[in-house]
Amino acid sequence: MSDAAARTVPLLTPYKMGKFHLSHRVVHAPLTRHRSFGGIAQPHAIVYYEQRTTKGGLLIAEATAISETARGHNDYPGIWTKEQVEAWKPIVDAVHAKGGIFFCQIWHTGRVSSCSFQPNGQAPISSTDKQLKPQMRANGIDIITYSTPRRLETHEIALVINDFKVAARNAVEAGFDGVEIHGAHGYLIDQFLKDEINDRTDEYGGSLENRCRFALEVVEAIVNEIGADKVGIRMSPFANYCEASDSNPEALGLYMANALNKFGILYLHMVEPRMIKVGEKAQTPHSLRPMRDAFEGTFIAAGGYDREDGNEAISTGYADLIAYGRWFLSNPDLPRRFEIDAPLNSYDRSTFYTSDPVIGYTDYPFLQSDD
């Protein structure tokens, strides 16, 4: 990135995130792509992530299942077996070879799954036994149905927390610089956080403090395992993905931002209030500003950003970094395009979740070389 561009484009200014020296503030958001056949990260992911790596750029890998029960599809990658860990290593190495910083997003889908993806055809686990209605995917095409979940017994929750901890350790073994805990978008952690879903009567349900207990115990376990300087979390208090809304999202987001400070984690990655439904931008009076002001680490904002409002968010101190999903998916050289204000490739929603290792994945064009 040129010095002149950095002076005029806030997104292209350097930033120190803990021990990591970022050369710009354009983050590759975690993006599920359905191309990890049989739950194993594939060699074509080497090409995809390498294409989108810049020296000093932060990339967050696609959501990666922490255990057999965490799966919501056969072609989501996992990181609970030795084979899965080994499959990630050349992908991580490729990002590091180009000077990138790479975090693994670790998740459990909870009730956003079906018996067909679960060990022995058992029911998916959740905070509740309420079934999720059929949902449309972000590609605007696929409708997915889900099985009735089984409510976790109180004593079982510690086992799931341990699965998160082991997955974090495995991610570090695979070479990742850290992990992002997926606490957003209606998946297992969000199923505990949100009062539309969480109908428990034990210490993990009811009050705001109780509903946040599981998320914070996951954070604590991972911090103790790999160190706070390698841990981030993604949250979407305002979103209603997968019937996961909350009656007071501002209070939820602010409580978590403050509670996370005691663990000293590296970053908090929050989804904008305007992203209420999958892939849709809505007008809203709400803002992430109170959470940004409360949280003491690096604050990443995501959700419907373009170049202009990304620059504004950085220049006004609304966020430290901006995560881009669909635009980074379709523009492997997105930071360069933002630097020179070049036109962007449009994205093709119909190939978001197909299994082709090239089409809609690694075939989006770069800008023509200007040397």
C-alpha cells in the first residue's frame, strides 16, 4: 500500500492489533463456502485464501466445526480430528508465506442442523428443544429444514465448553495465529444468549447474566488454553438470523462488551444492527457505538459495508477494523481496489454454497497489473 494512499484512505492506514502489525484495516470476514468435502479443508482453499492475502492483512477463516455434534452440513470444515488439523496446515502456511495474519473461526451450529449430520442420527443439541423453522440461505435460493433439537442437560454444558477449548488448541497446532469464537447468527452460543430461544430455568437461562454465562465460560476456557492475545469473538446482538432475536439487544451487546474486558481478549467482532436478516440491509436507529466505547480491545465492525462507509467508520473512530464478506469473496484484491478506488467485481450469490472448487470461488478476476 502506498504512503500517499494511506494518507487519504482511512481503510488503508496501518493498525496495531495486540502483537500483530496490520498494514491496513480491511479484514476478510469468515465466510461459509461448502467446499470442505467430508469436513476436511481442501487444497483449493490454499488458492482461495492465498489470493486474498496481503502482507499485514487479517483474514478470518470460514466457520469451522469444533466437534462431531457441531456440524450443520457435511462440507463445513472441522478441526476436531488429526486429519482435519493436518489439512489446515498448508492453507495456513500459504497465508503466512505472503505475510498475512490468519484466525480460525470456531463454531457449533447447535439447533441449526439436522439428524442427518449428527453422530448416529441423534438430535442436534441446543439451549432449547424448540425446533427452528425452515430458513432461506444467504444465496436467496436454498431453503433448509432442521430437526427438533435436544436441550442440553446442565452437566453436559462443560463437555461442549471443553470441545471449544480443544478446537482452539488444535487451531494453534494447525498454525493459526488465533481463533475467533462464533457467538453470532443464531448458532449455539447465540442460542444461549438470545431470549427468543433460551427458555432454560437453570443457571444458563433466564436473566441476562445467566444467558451470557455459557459464552463467557467458553471465552474463559479458551483464554486459559491458548492465551487472551490469540482470542476474538463474533457477536450479532441485533440480528434475527435463525429466529435468534433478543428483546433488548443493546443491553445484551453492552453486557458482553463489558464482561469480555475482564479476560483481556484481542478483539470483539460485531455485526451491524442494520443486518437483521441474512444478506439484507435495513434502516435502524441502533448503533454499535456503545459497545465499541465499552470494549477495551480491538473493535471490528461488519455488515453491509462498502468503501465509503468503511472509511467513515475508521475516520470517526466508530471501529478499528472493518470486515468485508461478499465484496472480499468476489474481489481477491479488495484492499488494492479500495486503495485506488477501482470498480468492484459483482458477486454471484448462486455460487456461494456450491461445491465447485473453482467457479465462484477462485475464478473472480484481479485488477490488471499496473506495472
